[in-house]
Amino acid sequence: MKQHLRNAVAVGSVIVGAVLTSGSALGTPAPSEDEAGARRAVELYLKGHATGQVAPFREAMHDEMKMFLNRDGALVRKTTAEYLAGVNGKPAADEAKRKRRLVSLDVTGDVGVAKVELDHPDAFMTDYLTVIKTDGAWKIINKVVHIQKR
């Protein structure tokens, strides 16, 4: 009986190991070209934050992108143009103290959602970015942000 259990565990371990290393663990497909495109849009967005340059933001965002946040209890909405008007072309003075990371990315077909964290000395922000593949390119179409002041 003990030998059967050891064999079952050994076989089970091999099967689990093969599934986990195959790129399709538990039915999750390997990263696709679409996921890579969506990730690139998010990475361009993060690059815009790091560099303070308009070009990465412009490449990442759809012209019809809308941004929403609550500021002092009031809903604030910005368009792409309004968002880009606040970009000054250079990194923030405290750039060395800022951290950014893509927490998660979920892509289904030609749409997806990314969770991004922006850790600044004066605030911690969580962005939820909706991405869409349109005209053959992945773009951020919507952004909602939670800002936690420090």
C-alpha cells in the first residue's frame, strides 16, 4: 500500500511539474501576442510616468481615453488631451524615490484590464487601466485611479 502511495505521489508530481512548466498551468494559456500588445501599452504608460515625456503616453493612450478619480469626494473626469496637458516633458524632481509596477493584467480577446501601482513619496496610487485592441494596436481606453495621500 505504501509503495502505491509513493508511486502515485511521484507520478502526480511529474504531471504537476509538466503542467506548470508547459505554459498552460491549470488551463491558463501561455502569454499571447495580444497579451504582449496589451502589456506594451501599459509599459509605455509607465515609461511616460518615469520620463515625463508625452510621446510614451500618446502611444499608450487612445485619443478617446477617459480618466476618472474622486478628488475630495467629487468625481473628476479628464480626457486624453487634458491628461497630456499636465505632462511637463521631464522626470519628476523626486523620480529616484518613485516606484511603479504592473500588478496584474487580464486579457480576453481584444480587451483587458491592468492594475498598476504608483508609489510616490507623497501618495500611493492604484490605477485600473482598461485596454483595447483597435485598428491593430493596443491602447488604454479608460483609466480610474485611487489616490491615497501620505
